[in-house]
Amino acid sequence: MNANFANTLETLETPCLVVDAERMERNITRLRTRLDALGVSLRPHLKTAKSVEAARKVMTTQQGPATVSTLKEAEQFAAAGVRDMIYAVGIAPDKLARVAEMRARGIDLMVVADNVEQAESIAAASKVAGSRIPALIEIDCDGHRSGVPPQDHARLLQIGQVLAAGAELRGVLTHAGDSYRGGGPEAQERFAEAERKAVVDAAQVLRGAGLPCPVVSVGSTPTAHHAKDLTGVTEVRAGVFVFFDLVMAGIGICRVDDIALSVLATVIGHQREKGWIITDSGWMSLSRDRGTSKQPVDMGFGLVCDVNGNVFNNVIVADVSQEHGIIAVRPGSNGRLPELAVGDRVRILPNHACATAAQHGAYHVVRGASLDVEAVWPRFGGW
Amino acid sequence: MNANFANTLETLETPCLVVDAERMERNITRLRTRLDALGVSLRPHLKTAKSVEAARKVMTTQQGPATVSTLKEAEQFAAAGVRDMIYAVGIAPDKLARVAEMRARGIDLMVVADNVEQAESIAAASKVAGSRIPALIEIDCDGHRSGVPPQDHARLLQIGQVLAAGAELRGVLTHAGDSYRGGGPEAQERFAEAERKAVVDAAQVLRGAGLPCPVVSVGSTPTAHHAKDLTGVTEVRAGVFVFFDLVMAGIGICRVDDIALSVLATVIGHQREKGWIITDSGWMSLSRDRGTSKQPVDMGFGLVCDVNGNVFNNVIVADVSQEHGIIAVRPGSNGRLPELAVGDRVRILPNHACATAAQHGAYHVVRGASLDVEAVWPRFGGW
């Protein structure tokens, strides 16, 4: 519904979402090359792009494997031919009928559990479906969210036993969410090793009790780019690496000019005495994500580039309302406000690609310095 | 696309958006009664709900008047019969062809300008269209964003003259955006009076120069609820009053139990030693808006209620990731974590209704304490 079929960045209706295919392909190649060298497979997280066309570029085969964050994603990607997916959010019992229905259509959709109640509901749903639903046990490698604490072997084994008896115990999974806080390459290597160790140890506990554990799954974009050794791990999940963003640049996982996603905006006015340029891109198009606010360099609501994608150093979207953005020099920096007239266009690099992309209905695909739109990729939302 | 046709809050797929029609109708009646007493008309801002069904409840007639924040809204509401709209974001010259096209279909769509370049582009587009496009001049009543500074009579008159000569000068408009920061009833009365004075004075300057100024438009939800006198004002725009939210409750414009909007979520796990309950409602369903973070009571990403809408005092969504929410007791409060099992449902009151609603494709309408869904109202996004 949000697609723009005009064909250059000078003619598209603004605000709209732009992806530089050249940068995106470079980002994908970088991670694939890295994981190939480590001998593990990539199970990309499709929650970042939520686009069939982007998924086809990032998956290693057109059937998967893939990771999703909603059953809507699972259904949309299944309709596009993807057959092997993990729904990587702890399953709500009420969602299991929908999972069973997809599995009955031949989709190998796996679910995730970190408690016995969930495992029992998966077993019960398997019984109703007449088919064992495969589940991974989530391990909490860094205390940031959900998952079985690594030391809680009793809970791990209890979940494993319930799943093995009444459903299918497919393996273990973890996500080093704390790695997004940064800390430099050595910290990232430690996060990656903690992530690896948490699931490899859990797999050993399960196997030691005679339980199966074929899949040992880790993943986050920062750790995927810093792991030195993934012995015992079978696959890596990562999502935001496909586009990257200012949060990832801020913690050194990419450079600013690796960021493939931007929001195209038009200048609608000035408050010259305040050093403000007003655009038609507010939080509705940028998202309210302030992920760089805790980083050493706070990028406001995004970093401003010209329409060709050249960064205006230290010029940011300093404030937003729903459909207005205020461009200003980053406080405390030596940036200079560019000369931009009403009607001129800019591109804004996002703090958080997943959040910014979610505000839009389509990607307008360009390549490198070209302003021509070579494709429009629809994206979907919802659950 | 996101509609859920199951019929109670116990059976809907989660996360999803819920509106309590009883509270919504009460909120609408409250503002209408107030503005009737002040003798001004309501031009509701439809950017909050972006729903034809909600618009029909909030507008005083099915043809308008109304305010919109995007041309997409203008087109969608025009298709539903709305004939009188202000597109209340400073116009980008490239959008004028689309405006002229809507006007040619009989929609009285007005645009907004705060600089001469915009006024000249409106005059040029009027010439191309063979029909004068009506525009309002935006006045900056509180320095928070765009608009002509009230003291800059030269700029005001120059814009007015360009519009009157080549387009149609329809009037003046302002928005007291700073009123969202709060300050108590007396501060709000002052914001309301400053908002009134800024446009009434501007209208006088224009009329004194022999220019027309039929429309004198003010509006923000806080000032609309506190203005004591609106002499000289012809209409009030307000948006979030229809649903209200925690930001509005935090500055005393409504009570928490006036908030008509919530997100329905399901418990998927616990980290009991940390005092956390994990749900399937993360920032994708709540938005990343942290509007209460600057208020005396920081509500995190939302205030938690049971499925019937009864508030768990001081129990908030303390943190989120894309599809996970962490419920915890508000730091420093005397709240107590409720006993909730995996599969139980909660409702989460949002910080910012406009931002949270924007994450969803439909409203599930309930009434008061009932769990039955009496209607599903689609909502749209995009530009």
C-alpha cells in the first residue's frame, strides 16, 4: 500500500524507505564469508526486512533456513516457498493451533520454550494435531531477557523430558542480546564465547541424560561478526546485519557507509535563527527508536545525508513530531548545517533498522550512487 | 490485514490493539461539550486513529471538518465522504499536484505554509491547476517547531500577499506543541491563551493589510481542555483526546481510567528471581515511544492491566525487544507483581496513543468491562 512506483529518488513521494542493494549485498557477503570460514550455517532472522524479496537475497537457499519473530512472518514466508523456520519467541499456548496448521501443510516450523508449562502445552498440541511439534529450549546466556539460566540443569532437563516424551526436542537456542550494548571487539569476542558456551553446555546436559539435541543455535549480529570459534554450534541467527544501522556503527560492528537503509525526506521549511531545517520525516517514518542515546555519539533520530547518500558530518535529526523532523547540527560537534532549500531532498540513516523499516510498507531499491529505483519490494507487518 | 475476527479478548490472537468504545465516546463528549460552551467548532485530527470508523465517531458531521497529517489520510478519508480537511504539515512543493488532483474531485483540502518559497509554489501549482489552492499560514506560538514567529509581521504579510495574489489565503493556524510538557492547569491556561493570541494577532495583522483571514485555527489536546476564552478563534484541532494515553494522564489532562486504547498481550514466561513476567508484546506492538520518561512517573513502555482493564498499580512494561515485553514492578514504587501464569492475558496502556496505534492494522472494539469484541475497525498507515 505504501509502494511508490515513480522511478528516481528525486521523484518518489516522501517520506519513503530506501535500500541500497549494493551495500546490502556487501553486508550479506561479509557475514556469509565469515560463517563459511567458521563452518556453521546461517539461519537469517527475517524480522528485520519482513520482505520476500529481501529474504531471497539473505537466505542461503530459497527454502530456508530462516528465523522469524511472528507467525505472520512464518505464514508469509511459507507462502513464498520457505520450508524451514524457527519462530524464535517463546510460544504462547494459544498460538500452537496455528503452528500445527502450518506444519500440516509441510512447513518445518519450530517453536521455542523456556518453561515446563510451555513444554506441556506443546506436548498437548502435538497430541491434538496427531503430529509432534518440534521445539528448541531457550537458554539465557546473558540474563537480558528470557531463557533457562545456564546453571538450572533441573529446569532444562524437565523441559527436555516433557518435549521428548510428548513433542519433539529439536535442540537449544540462545541470543546474546547484551552484545548490542557494545564494549569493543574483545568484549564482543567474550559475548560470542559466552553465547556459544551456554548452548553447547546445555546440549551436553541434555545428551548426557539421553535426550536428543541436533540443533545448537546461537545468534546476534554483533557476536556473529566476532565469534572466533563456534565448535559445537550448528547454526547462527542474525538479522540486522543485512541493513546495519547507527546503533551497529556506534558499537563498531559496521561503518556508517555500510548502512544500506535510509528514509528519503523533503525540506519543508527553516527556523534559521535556531539553526533548524524542517522536513516531512517525523517519527512516523523514522520510528521513535533512540538506540544511540546511550552511546558515546547520540545521533538523535538519525544521521542526515544528501540525496546521493553522502553524509553531512554531525548533522542529525535532532527532534521529531509525528510528521515533522528537525534537522540540526549535533550538539557539541563541529558540524555545519548544509544549505538546503524548501523542496530539496535528504536521506536519513536510522538508529535501528528493524524499527525504522517497520514504519513503512515498501522498500525502494537503489544501487550505490544511482538515484534510479531498480525495484520496489513490499514489506508486511502485523501478527 | 491485521484484523482479528475472533470475538472475545480471551480468544483474539495476541498482540493486538483494543479500544474501549465507552471510554472513547466519553472522551469525545467531554471535548465537544467544552468547545460548544466556548462557541468554537471542533476540527478533529484524524492522525491519531487513522480509521474511517473512528473518524465518523469523532467528527461533528460525516463530511468533516477534519485535520490530517498525510495526503494518504486525506485520500482515505475523502474516499469515505469527508469533504473539508486541513493537511496540517507544511506543504512540500512536490506534493501540490496530488493536492490539486484531490481538489479537482471536489474535496476542500487546505494546505499550510510558513515561508515564501512554499507560498510561491502554492501559487504556481494553482496556476497549473487553473484553480486557487487554499492555504493557511502557520504561526509558531511557542517556538517548538515550525511556523512564522509571531513578531515577524514582514514574513507573515509577504506570505499572505503571495497567497492572496496567486492562490487563496484561507487563514492562520498554530499548534501549542509545548503544552505536552505539562506544568499544571495554570500553565495550560497560559499555553492556551498564548496559542489563541498568536493566531488572533496574526489574523489582525493580515486583515489590517487588507488581506482575508476567515479561518483562525488553534489546537492541541492539552490546550483544548484548558482554554478559558477563545475569542477570535474559529476552530480547535485536537487528536489524542479521542483515546488519551499515559503522557496525557501524566500531565493531568485525563485520568488513567479515561485511556481508551490498550494492547492485548499473552504471558509466555517468567524470570522469577528477577521479578519479571515475559509477554509476547514488545516494541513492535507497543512502539518505542518513551513519552513518560521525562515525567515524574516513568511508565516504561506502558502500564499493565488485567484482561478486564483493571490496572495493576505500579506494574509496568519495564523493557522491550521487538516481540518480547518484560513486565516488572515500577522501580522505587510499592507495586506488587501479579500472579500470572503462562497463557494468561494482560492489557497494556500506552505512553502515546498515536505511536502505539500506528504499529497495528486494526482496532478491536470492546465496551467497558465486556470482553466481547463488538467491531473490528481497520486502520491504515503510509503516505
